[in-house]
Amino acid sequence: MKIYTAVVERSPETGLFVGFIPGFPGAHTQAESLDELNANLREVVSMLLEDGEPNKGCLVRFSFGAIQQIDLPRACADVVCNSLLIVNGRNAVWAAA
């Protein structure tokens, strides 16, 4: 059994959960619940694997670090509103949440 790590965010515009597998082209979906998102991701990955494994150079070795909430004065918070820190190996990447 192969295990892939998905990054999950909640869209502030739609309220939907959005999930993707870093470095796996086309492996992304959305859903109203986490259970539905998991099922959708499994389906998408299964369909993509029918065409063969993704290029190993594309897949990102993803190791979850942490998620922290940071309190900022309101003026500062508007600048970094809904940001999420994704820790990937030794690199940290900011992504809109």
C-alpha cells in the first residue's frame, strides 16, 4: 500500500475543504466534509495512477511540522489573514488558507 500525504485547507469563500497532494500533478479536490474529501482524494489518486506513477522528481517528500495560530494587532492581521505555514522537509512555504 502506498501512502500519500495531503494538505487540507478550508476555503474562506466557500467553506469547502480543499485538499491536494504536494508535487502530484492533478491530485486535488474539494468537499463539504473531511470524510468526503478523503474519499474524493482516493478516487482522484486512483484515476491518476491508472496512467502510471507520477515522476519521482515531481513528488515532494512532505513531513508535517506544525500549525500555529499567532495573535497580531488587527492592522497587521489583515496582511497575513488566513495564511498557513506548510513545512516541507527543510523548507517552509506560505500558502493562502
